Amino acid sequence: MILVFGANGQLGQELTRLGAARAIPMHALVRAEADIADSSAVAASLARWSPELVVNAAAYTKVDLAETSAEEARKDNEIGPGVLANACATAGIPMVHVSTDYVFDGSKHEPYRETDLMCPISAYGRSKVAGEEAVSGTLKHHVILRTAWVYSEFGRNFLKTVLRLVETRNELRIVADQHGSPTSAREVAEAILHLAPLLLRDEELSVTYHFTAEGFTTWHGFASRVVEIAASMTGRNPRVIPIRTLDYPTPAKRPANSRLDCRLFVRTFGFTPRHWTENVDVTTRTLVAATQGMKSHVA
């Protein structure tokens, strides 16, 4: 049985949905049931459910707010993973911990490999680095899975923001000098469920891996794809204008290069991600169709 912490997040909801569809024994906990920074709650959850594998999908993801709420980010992204890793070590349970491209500063000109030096440039990134170190320094049998630019049908994310703006604006100004791979939370969930039985059989697989969709683009390219697909269904086709990061200042610095080299994951687990456009297209169509369906039932 797989026990998931962070059931309400994008990844937690996709794991729950995929697990149910595949009849995989799984239970997902929301924060109210078990805050990962609460050692008593974590220990009680492990004792109650006796999982074979734990997945930590819980995290503080408000990148800009982390600049002024560093302690809150630290609690969820550093202390919590450390508590969870310690409990798993005590119980002899392996864990998958999800991390991020923000552990890098983005100055490299090539996709980042797992062995590249972590050098975060934001409070959020620093909290995720500390979380990785807490897990790897506490629990031998683990996988740290770094991903990037995650979106889904659930929660708040860039793809859903673009669709919301498309409804009311004739022009979108989107950053075009940050590079990465838009990655569906569903595909990250698929990757985790694919690696799970292999990790349970082989403790030597316990290292850090990168996993994102195949191919690279910019936030402008991402938005342009969403607008194109949505326009084919709604007729709304605002202009998507490229701008520089300097033209859109934010409290937290973002890596200019968020490209991750995922070859180690593919070689190790035999799971090849889809090109980023595939899942972006599917998710966009699903969300637009749902919106149109709701509108058709409004008098």
C-alpha cells in the first residue's frame, strides 16, 4: 500500500485519481489528517496504514510569498520532509520525495543534471534544497524526484491562469527568457507509480532523479500553446506578446534555465515522458470543455 502525504495538492490529487483508476492500494492524507511537520501525527499515520511506500507530495509552493514567509516555507519544505524521512527510517519504509528545478540558479547553459551543484536564488529554492538534504541525510531508502513547471486540472497553476486571462483580455504579456518543460502533474504521478515497485525491490535505486516532460520552451511558448488550443474551441484568440523577466519583476527570482536532464530516470526506470505539448493540449481541452459545459447550463 502507498501512503501519500499532501492529498490536496496537484500531484496528490493526480496520484489519488490514477491510483483509483488502476486499482492500486493507496491512501492519501490531507494536512488536517497529518501535517508532515508533526512527528506524532506522522508516526500515527504510518502505524495506522502500514504502507510499503510513502510519497511526500506535500509542499509550500507559494514562491513569491516565501520571500516574506520563509519560516512557513521552511516548515513545509525542510522540517516536514525531515520529520517524514525520520519516521520512515524508524519504520523501515522507503519514501519518494518530490523536489524542484528551483534548487538551481538557472545560470547553466545546458539542461541540469542530478549531480550539478545546487545554488538556489530564492527563499523557496533554499527551503527545497534543505528539504532534499534532510531526506537524503536521514533515510537511506529513498528517491528524490525533481520536476518543474507543474500544471494540472487541479489547484492554481500557470495553465489555468492563462485560460482565465484568455476570457477577458485581448493581449497577454508573457515572459520569454525563462526556459523549461511544462510538466503535467498526472505524468509525474505516472512516473512515481512506475518507479514504486522497482524501488521496493532494489534499494540501490535510492538516488536523486530528474523528471519533466520531453522538450523545452519558454513561459511565452507555453502560454501561446494554451491560447492556440483554447482558441480552436472558443474563438477567443488574444495576442501573446513576449517580454523579458526584467519587464515583469517579482518578489522571488526565477531561474532563467529550468531545463532538467531526465536521461538518468529514463535509463533507470524505462519510462519515457511525453513531449510537453501533448499533455498541455489534453489538459487545455479538458478545462475549456468543462468551462463551456458549465456555461451551457447557466440561464
